[in-house]
Amino acid sequence: MKLAYKTRGDSLPYGKRRVYFSAHPEDYDLLDVIADDILKMQDCAVYYDAEPLAAYEKKELYENLAAIQLLVIPVTEKLLREKNRALDVEYSYAIRNHIPVLPFLQRKGLSESRQEERGYYGNLANEFNERLRLRFSRRTKKLEAGLPEKPWKARRLPAAGRLKESGEKISRYQNLQMLNKYDKDPTAIPYEEKLKKFLSSVLVSDELAKRIRDAFDAYIFLSYRKKDREHANKLIRLIHGNEFCRSIAIWFDEFLVPGESFSMAIEQAMEKSSLFVFAVTPNVLEEPNFVKDEEYVRAKKAADQEGKVIFPVELIPLDGQEKAELQEKFPGIPRRVGAVGDMADEEKRNAFSRELLNAVKRSGIRFGEGTPEHNFLLGMAYMNGIDVEKDVARGLELIRGAAQSGLWEAVFELVDMYGTGKGVALDYREAARWQERAVQQLREAYAAGQDMETAQKLIDGLAELGDYRYGVRDLEGAEAAYQEMEGILETFRELSPQEELASGYFAEYCMKMAKNLYAAGKLGMAEEYCLKQKKYIDSCNNDTVKMENRTMLGHLHRKQGKLDQAEKDYQEAYEIAAKSQESVSAFLRDFGEKGEIRENFTTLERMCRTNFMYCCNTMGRINAEKGNAVTAKAYYSRMLEMCRQLEEEDKTPESRKNLALACAKMGDVSGSLNLLEDSESYLQEALEIYEDLYTRYGTMEVRRGVSLANERLGDICMKKNRPDEAMEYYKRSFELNEALYEDMH
């Protein structure tokens, strides 16, 4: 592989955060645009393979990928449709090793029609996430490994709760944040803001990078031949395996890029290094030889003129002739440390450590104190590969140690790492554990100051702690965190000059408590908090929050068996959604002639219509449960009408899925009214849409839709005395359920 890079102003890449551009070979024309966007936001180095179609060694590729902090990948149809190294090898490696991935949705050679565009990007995002989900499906892993599938046999399907739980496990690997530079939705966060936020969350800032470099006690320059890279990597770990070298940075050209700038980088690195380590193998005798002609010459000059130390390490034993040739080609080279190629030999490791310590002392290196901040910065260096090899285990150990010593910065870093899966496996329980420590520190700061700023930080910290606990179903713990928020909120309200801000916090708190109590089965208390929230939000103009509140109240009353009250709640949500939709539509009719205004409010109107559609679905369901099939059918009919409009406009997978759901609902309610012809017609339409989506994407949700539609059509066929057709539908439904079970186990 031929590695190349892009940087700001063509500056040297060494020491910068490393981003790797991975793409289908025919998508490399997107490199400049994506790299320029990244470099505007971060002073990093964007690496790429300049010969993506050439043969490559997977081992070398993996070594390069192991050193990066972020992989970016343009998502195009070719990437998804054709076999390619980017998706099948590089992307998969990043996911397996918890390297952050940023997909850029792209459109090549297609029209710019806004309606078509929305549908295109929706399909692309859907398919990309499904590809990711399948990579972590146990069944897919078995097939990729060449293992046979289990023979088909009937077995009891898991309960609905088990299905949901298994689906949630798989969904943790889905829905990567994607960027779409060409999204014209005015209500969405701007592309530039999203990109900047994401990059700042996964790449170390310039300020922090400077602090990290200042934390190193000294630099070692490692010289080796490219073909000895594997041995060099082992030597680096051997050096840093000594506690006295932990805070010494090792400069090594981990991404070898030839050219004039490479020579300049070598010169700069050697100038600031106190010790020169030479990896000696038979390969250093071969010609042409940059190590001999450039690096050793400079190191020998520095040793003679400045007293710097040269430390040769024999990684592969040399025979007598090779030793003589080494002395001839490297005149004046000091005595070599004995061969240490066998890293498992404790005696050799100990001898190497003694020789290394002696060389470090002779070079005049002085070590600083290992304060918690110092250890944290070193940990960040190892986590991100800043002037040292990337070593997640060591970095995590150092950061955790600093956090246990009470360093705020380290505690919050661990919360972020475990809460987002940055560099480590996603673990909400571990995130919650460290968030508890963070909250304790915030409590102490609040107790000391009790000002608006410390109050707001503690409120946010408690909210995050509650959310993490809720995420792992520690409902009692979540409730305790949310309750503590309430007391701080009272103080915050007194301190805050902005009543609206305080009310917003209270409203958010009430909904968090309501959802947590609902999950815990404490329905009466959950209802109280919903009603509290209702007082805070009814004076505001946020119809979406109002609709969420009424819908939650409806869920609570429905769960309590209060179907009449639930219907009233859902009716209110329905009316709020309808009013919101009509208001925006009226504005468009009266004032929306200008292109920009129309574009902004068309998006808002779509959101209102979508909310209205969901409310129709809820009202239909509550009336069906009450046995009011005729009323339920009326609501489902409105839902179907809205779904047809939305699907006609954008044809996204989501809009088509909603249309299939509306048809299925109409089929069910028509069947309950014994309108069998209508029921079969609606269900057939639902099945056709679901099967089309299944053919394209095969997602679990769509497969469940296909299965359910087949089952319902089987029921209709039985009612119409067509048992043979019914059995075919039932068989298809069962086979799909069987496949779902296999995928999740």
C-alpha cells in the first residue's frame, strides 16, 4: 500500500492527529472535498492509500489502521453494492477495534431534485446501517466463517420481550451518526456544526495536544528499516514496558510517506531527541539505505558534537560477516545490546532494561513527578497515539488511575469514553459508575459556591447520571438521580434571571421522572409528574413537547385501564398536531411564495403532518382496544390518507414503512368489522410494500412486518374458507420468524 496524506497548507503530518480516508476505489474523487472540510475544522493529517487498486498486505494495513484516531468513509451506492476493501476490510477493522467511524452520505451522478434527494439519502443511510448490523449478527459471523447453519426445525419462538431485548443488543451497532453536506432541511443542525462537534469529540484539541506533548520528559528517536516495522513495533513496546520510560515519547515514522517533507520531519525529530535507538537487523545492511545514509550520519554528528547517545539494539542475530559489514557501513557504531528478538525471554528483557536505563541516564534525561494530571496526559497520549505508540490498555490504565486520584478531567473523559464507545467498548454501566464520581465532584463544587453556573452543571450531571442508569434499567438509581435534580432546580430558578430557561429544565426533569416511573410500574407517580410538566409547558409555543406530554399521559391512563381518559389524552395530542399542521399549512398558502420561506416551512409542515399521522395511529389503537371499531377505522383512514401523501412526496424507506403500517391497520380493523374483501385488499398492499422493503434492506423491523402481514392474510383466508392459501401464508410467516430468531441468537 502506498500511503499519502493531506494536511493544512501541506505542512508535515508528523505529530498530528491521524484520520484515515477509506473509500470505494471509484469514489476517491471525493477525497479532496471531504479532506478539505475536515482540515477546516481540525489541524490533523488525513491519510489515504494512493494506490487503492494495487495489491496490499493485510498485516501492514492493520498496523496502519491501529494507529489512527478516526476513519472517514463516503457512503455511495458503489460502496454498498460492490465488493471492496473499504467496507469489507478497513471499515470492519475499525468497528471491531472501537475506532470511531464517520460516514459521509454522498450522491454521485444523480439529479438534485430535493424530493428525490431526501429519498435517496434515506435509502443510503438505511442500507449502510443494515450492513453494519449484519456484520455483528451472530448468524452472519457463522456464515462468514464457513460454518453450516442449523438445520431447519420447528421451535418455540421467543416471547415479545425477548425479541425486543435481543433487537436492542443488535441495535447498539446500528445508526452511526452520518453527515450529509447536501441536506437542505433548515430544521436540521447545519453540516458544518455537526462535523465540528463530531471531530472535537473524537480528536484531541490543539490545546490538549500541546499539554500532552509538554508532559513528556524526553524524546527518543527510533531508526529502523520499513521492512523491519514488525520488529520495531515490538521494540517500542519493550522500551515502554519499563516504568522509567513511560513518560518518554518515541518518535517513529509510523506512517511512512516518502518525499522531501519526510527528510525535514526526520531532521526536526532528531533535533529534539535526547537518545537515538537503532533497530539492528540484517536488513540495515541492504542498499539503498536511508537509515545508513541519513539517520545514522545525523545521529553520529549529534553524538560527536552534542554528546547525545546512540543505543543500537540487535533485534535479529547477525552472523560474523554481517557484524563486520555493520562496522564498515556504520563507522563508530557503539556496542550493540544483545539480540532481544525473543521478547518472552525474561533474562534477555532484564538485560535490555539495564542497558536501556544506563543509556537514558547517560543521555541526561530527567524525570518529572507522576501527578494525576501528568498521568492523565500520558494516558491521553497512549490512547490517541500522540508521539507514542497507540496503546489503549496502557492509556486506559493511566487515565483510570488519574480519575481514581480525583482528577476531574480524567473522570469526565472516562464517562465520555464508556458512554460513547470512544476507543473502548460501549458500556453504560461503567459510564454510570464514573458519572457518579463526576456528580460527587459537582456536588462539592455546588456546596462551595451555590451559584447559577455550578447549579446548572450539577443539574446536567445528575440528568446524565439518571439517563445512564435508566439505560441499564437501574430504575431506582435513575429515580434517585432525578429526584436530587428537583432540589437543585428550585435553587436554580431563584438564581436564574431567565424564567423560560428554568421552566424548560423543570419540564425536562418531569418527563424524565415520568418515563422512569412508568418503566418501574409506578403509574400513579408517573402521572403526577406528567401533570406537573403540563403546567410548565402549556404556556409555551412548543407543540411537539405538548404532544409528547399528552401522549405520555395517554400511555399511562391506558396502562391503568382508564381507556376513556386515555382517549381524551390522545385526542388532545391529536388536536395539537392537527392545529399545528393547519397553522403551518395556512402560512404556506398565504405567505409562502418566496423560495426560502417555502422551503423552511415545507419542512416544518411535513414534521407537523408526521406528528398528526402518529396521533391518528394512537387514536385508532385506543378505540380498537375499547371495541369502537368504526371510530378506530375512521382514525386509521386519516392516518392512511396522510401516509399516502407523505410517501408520494419523498418515497423514503421510513415513509413507505409507515404506509405499510397504515394499510395493515386498515386491514385489521376492516377484518374486525367483517369487511373481508377490504381487509384482504389492505393487507395485500401492506405485504407488497413490506416485501419490497425486505428485498432492498432486509431489516428486522421490515421482516416482522412481512411476517405479520402473512399471518393476518392467513386469518382472512381461513375466514373466507381458503385453507390451502391460508397455510401458505402461515408457513411464510413462520419461516420469517424462524429466521429472526436465528439472527438474534
